[in-house]
Amino acid sequence: MDNYMIEIAAFAVGSILYFVILGVPAVQIAHKAGYSRFWALIVFVPLINLIMLWAFAFARWPALPSYQQNLGGSR
């Protein structure tokens, strides 16, 4: 019974670390890009996360024009 409890505790700690390590940066990137922070949930869906990574990489970011305007650049 002790090994079972240790395995459950290790799984719980590992799951929390997984969500923090992937979730926090994804939320910040989505927010800085001008998208809703809820888009970060896509990170946890296998295969869809890779598709959305490419979609976000090449999409127009709503926050980018105001950022470039502050820098004096144009696109």
C-alpha cells in the first residue's frame, strides 16, 4: 500500500510541474501576442498543440502593430 501512495504522490507532483512548466509560459506568450489567455489550454492537447504553434508563429498578432508603432518600425 505504501508504494501505491508514493506512486500517486509522484504522479500528482509530476502533473503539477507539467502544467506549470508548460502552462505559465503559454499564458504569457498568448497574452503578449494579444490573444486570449485561454488559448494556452491548447498546449495540453496532443497534436493540436503543434498545429496551433505553427498557426500562432505565422499569424498576425493583434498586439504587434501597437508594439511596432512604439518602436517606430513598420511591417
